[in-house]
Amino acid sequence: MKILLVEDDLVSLELLRGILKGLGHDCAEARDGAQAWRRFQEAEFDAVLSDWRMPGMDGLELCRLVRSHPKETYTYFILVTASGGRENLEKGIEAGVDDFLEKPFEPGVLRVRLTVASRISSLHRRTALAEERASFLEEQARSRTSFQGLVGKSPAMQEVFRRIRLAAQGEARVLISGESGTGKELAARAIQALSPRKEGPFLAINCGAIPDPLLESELFGHAKGSFTGATRDKAGLLEAADGGSLFLDEIGDVSAGMQLKLLRFLEDGEVRRVGEHDSRRSDVRVVSATNRDLGALVASGAIRQDFFYRIRVFEIALPPVRARKEDIPLLARHFLEALAGGPGGSAKRLSPEALHGMLDHPWPGNVRELRNAIEHALVVQEGPTIRLEDLPVEIRRPGGPDWILPARSAKAPAGRLEPGRIQEALKEAGGNRNLAARKLGVSRVTLWKWLKRYRLGT
């Protein structure tokens, strides 16, 4: 056992050194508390055998420092004192002292105490190693199922993780496809985080939520006086994202005219602000996303073929939740931890009935809807277990409103519900569209499209 011997009296130091070496222990020495503290920080010790009364830093203060050291796995601390006394013992215990030796003591007593110290110190170190190993294995398990905020152990998600890593290695433009709520922006952020552009900006814009004139200004910027309200020069996102990435969400909703403008930038990297004649160059990686079938939109003429091939050099398709049901328990646990405060989700868990209800649900809103369901359950549940009745009505009432799974159509927003269900959600939300969208597990923009299509709430 490696022992740090701390004694200011030279005669006592030599005597103890001889005893410790005679018992077969490796011994390092210090003549006061300050020197002992320096040596403790430089090496690891199984035990410290320290006198209490010393000039400057005494043994009690040394023990407090040892216990506060961030790298201290566990060092058995024996305090040598000329007088015990209840008050002194209590002070020592509060400081973290493990054992006391009263002077004078026999070598046999010291041998017994050090044998106990060796066993306890060894036990603590084995426990620390076991905990470290368990943490390592847990982290390994998490790394196989969690990737830059995306969660899944299914083959489909493992393929998504693989393609994200491939995309991050190069500069090719990426198209991320998938239904609403599958995590397309998370995938785009993962590409940026793993790429050489990780220190650069990551900017995002929803192309389907902004009318063309405003979208052009947002992307390309504008000169002062170029239109009403343009009171100053403004750089667009294509300039602001220089050195980083620009995420163009809902790229399938971009008009033919805007496609032409973007196509020019994609070909030569030049940005021309609205109202200006000169161009600027910008080094931006464009990552696009859509919840629509762009192939069908190309066939119908809504998307230019050359534009389609420019934005889709490399494609990553995110699967819907209903196609990877083995990931539902993982996703539920992930959101429990995120929303209920740390690993274990504050000891909250799903009842078997609740989990079965989630597995049977088609999840038209995908991961976003699942997160909202967990958040809803945490608001209404009592106790550590989330029951089926704590989940939103559409999950606990599979025979209730008919859900229409997302349809990939060139003429309608991807992911639709019957008008009655949309009206029901609006009524439950008191007319608040943001809250209604959360109840439906879709984005505010998707809800706006449904309202427009069915002429609801307008």
C-alpha cells in the first residue's frame, strides 16, 4: 500500500518510516501539512497517516483538502493525536477522517489499522472502477442509439446516422426528406456539427412560410430604398452564413421564380441584393429539406429539374415513426429525461398500458408529436408512473377521430387530418393556433396549410 506519512517531529518521522517499511508499505514523507498537500496533488496514495498538531496547516485542514480534491477516488485518512476527546473526534469525523491513533501506540496496533485501511481503500477503488466501467458502457449504449440529438436503434435510423457522417465529410449539397416532425433540422445541424464548418454559422429559414418578395429579401438581402420599408442596407442569410451552412426548410414550396434566383447562387456562389447591380461571393453550404415528393413535383413541373438536381446531390431520407416502432420506447425515455430533468426522467416511467398505446398509435406528427405527448403526460400525471389515461386523447382512444397518415402528394401539404379533427383541436386550444398545432403534433406552418386548404378559421 502506498502511504503518505506526515509528521513534523524528525524522531517520530524516522520511527514511523521504519515501522511502515517493515510492514512492507511504500512510504512518501512530508514534514508539514503544506508539503503533504503538494505531494498529494502530484501522486495517488492509498492512505494518509498524519499527525494532528503541526505548524501552519494541521492534519485536520489537510484532511479537508484531501476530501475536496476533484481527482480523489478515495484515500483512507488516519489522524494521529496526543489526546482524543469527544470534541476532537467530532471535528475529525466532520472533516472526513476515517480513523484515529492516540499516541503512544504499539506497532501491532498500527499494523491492524493499516490492514483495515488497505481493505477499505481497495474496496472504494474497485467500486469507483466499476462505476466508471458502468458509465462507459452506458455511454457506449447511448452512442449507438443517440446521435447529435437524433434517437433510434432501428436499422433505418442507423442508416440515417451513417449517411449524416458521410455528408459531413464533404461539401456536397444535401437534401433531407421526410414527413413533418421527423427531425430534418436536427439532421441538418448534425451535418454542420460534424463537418469542417462546425465553427461557422448555422442559419435556417422556412421557405414555405414566407411570401416570395420577403423570401428574396431574407435570402439575398436588399439595398436601402429598394422597396417600401427598406430603410437601410441589409445582408441576406446567404451572406450571413458565409463559412457555415444555410438550412432551407420546405424547399418544395419555393416558387419557380425563386428557384431561378437560388439556382444562380448554387451555380456560382454569387449573391446579388435586391436593388443592387453588383454581386458578392459567399461560401455557404446549402442543406435543403422537404416533406413533399420532389420527384412528383418535378414531373408536374412545379419544381425545375435543374434546380432539383442542384439541391439533391446527396439525399438523406428520415423514416416516419410508424416505420420504426422499435424506437418508440427509446424516444419516450429520451424525452422523459429531457423534460423531467436528467437521466431517469426524475424516476418517471411509462406503464405497460401507456407504452402499448404509444406503440399502437400511428404518430402522424412523428417525433414532434411524440415529444408533445410526453410533455402532455408530465403535466397531468400523478406519481412516478405515466399511465395510458395521462396521454393525449388520440393515443388513449384509438377508436376516436380517424387519423389520415401523411400523404406524399404534389398538390397537398404532406400530412393531413380530417377537418373535424382540426376543428376539434382548435376548439380545445381556444382558437390558439400555436397550441392547436402542438396538440396535433405538427408545425404551425403545416396547420396553416390545412386551414387554408379546408377554409377553416379564416
